[in-house]
Amino acid sequence: MKEKNISVLQGVCATVVFVAYFLPWAQVSILGSDSSISFAAAAYQLASLADKMPLASLIPLGIVTLGGINVLWQWLLKTNVGAFYMNSIPLFICVLELVILGSTTKDVERFLDLVKHLGIGFHLAFIASLVSCIAAWTVIGYRFLAHYKEYVIAASLLTGACLFLRIGTDVSTVVSLEGVLHTPDTEEMRIYLYLISSVLFFIHLPFVIYGWIVFAVTSGKQQRLLEQNSAPEKTNTKTVWVKDEEEAKRYMEENNIH
């Protein structure tokens, strides 16, 4: 595995995702005429509503900004963990959009017809972000023992914690608990905790599993490489006794020693 090629791939994927934000993301029909809108254009229109929705309206614009930062990050710093988290944002958006479309109908043909209305920007962002995340976790799993052991363990623990938090803040769980004071403030906090834990759980789960699979398959090779890199370098030495300085110079010239 050549990590240099993976680094170039991450830079390309980041660039494609950023460009995809400005390409047609979805096709809409207004008064019988079809038109398309890009993610960046929609983000700009939402940002104009900042006085009515201060936070929610600025999130899409922040995502586009992060996309531009990610391009510089991947071409200059080239970090797999950073690539995963940066590109997991557009990947999550694309998957969420597909889930929303799927929830509107149970007919497969109708769902595929809805997907056809998604623009080239959506498809490029989905493919590039998915490839980036898979490539990042391929390196993370392959270099587990050398560089990423602590991170993979921490990500696995975070995924498990988010699962328990998601179950604990689910509305069915909260309603069944006795002695819990249900107020508007606690309900709002429950919703935020449920959403945050759900997002983190679904972002990490498939890739953490994939990373462990890669490690399991390559653990033997990783261990051998680690042992080779940590073993002291062996050098062949030879002691030669000479009578005087002239003989030493003659010996060095004959054996091409400088």
C-alpha cells in the first residue's frame, strides 16, 4: 500500500467534494418549469434568513466553508483522520437525503425516479466522500499498530458510548422511566443528545467495523513490519591492522574507502 497515492487521492476527493457544492445538487419544478439548485446556492439563500434562524441558517454555509478548508488541509497536511471527519460531513448529508427520499415511498421504482432528480453535484459529493472515508480507514486499519492504535480504540469506545446514549435518550426509553421530570427544558436537552449521539454513532460505526476488519486481515504483516523497524540495524565490520600511515592510506585506496 502506497500512502503517498492515498494522500493524493484524499486531495482529489476533497477538491471534487468542494466543486460539487457549486454544481446542481437537485432539480426542482416550479410552475411547470424545471430548474436546478446547487448546495452552495441553497446555503447562501438560507444564510439570508440569519435574523430569523440564527444557527440553523448558517450551518450549510459553514459546511461549504469547511469544504474549502478541507481542500487546503488535504493537499498540505495530508491527514487520514482529518480526511475522514471532513468528508464524513458531505457523506452524512448525502446518505440522509437518500434516507429522506426513501421514507417518502415504499416503491423501489418511485424511489429510483426520485433519485434521478438529484443533480451531478450530489452524485459527485456522495462518491468522492465515500471513497475518501474508505481510503482513510484502509490506511488507519493497515497502520493500526504503527500509528493509529489509540485513535481506533478511542473511536470504538466513542461509538459504543453513543449507542448507549442514543438508547438512553430515545423517547420510548425516557417515557418508560419512572421518576423522570419531563419539562420543556429536559425534552429539548433529550432531543439534542439523541441527535448528536445518533449522528456520531452512524458516522463511526461502519468505518470502525471496516477498520477492525482491515487490521484483522493485515495484523500479521503489521507485526512483522513493526519488528523489522524496531530491530537494530546490523552492520558488517572488519578490523585491519596496519604498520604505519602510508600503509593505511594505501589500504584505503585499494578498497575504495573514503
